[in-house]
Amino acid sequence: MHIETLTTFFMWCTIINGILLIYTSLLVIFAPDFIYRMQSKWFPISRDSFNLVVYSYLGLFKILFLFFNLAPYIALLIIR
């Protein structure tokens, strides 16, 4: 596989996952009650537990995004 193809792949992965991370973060910031109401219909969960799960999800998603998308893309840009 060529470096240009890998760079393009990681560029699009970074863009798509970055948009998803921003969208999810904005949704949690501006509509937390709506998200809680929707999720509590499906899963019996307290508000405190829900807040902890959502905060943990966003933190893990951000770490995985940085480690598996952004870092390889920057590394490929550097060696290219």
C-alpha cells in the first residue's frame, strides 16, 4: 500500500471521527436532558450513573480518536 493512500485514508478517518466527536460533545452539552430521557426509556439508569457513563464515553472516544486517527495521520504527514 502506498503512503499517499494511507495518508488519504487516515485523513478521512480523522475528519469523520472528529465530526462525530464534536457532534456528540455538542449534543451532550446542549441537550443532556433529551439524551437522558431517550436512554432511560430503554435502560433503567439513574441520572448520576448516566452522567458518569456519558463522561467516560466522551473521554474514551477522545483518547481513541487521538491515538488511532490523529496521531497516525500526523505521522504520515511528517514522513511524506
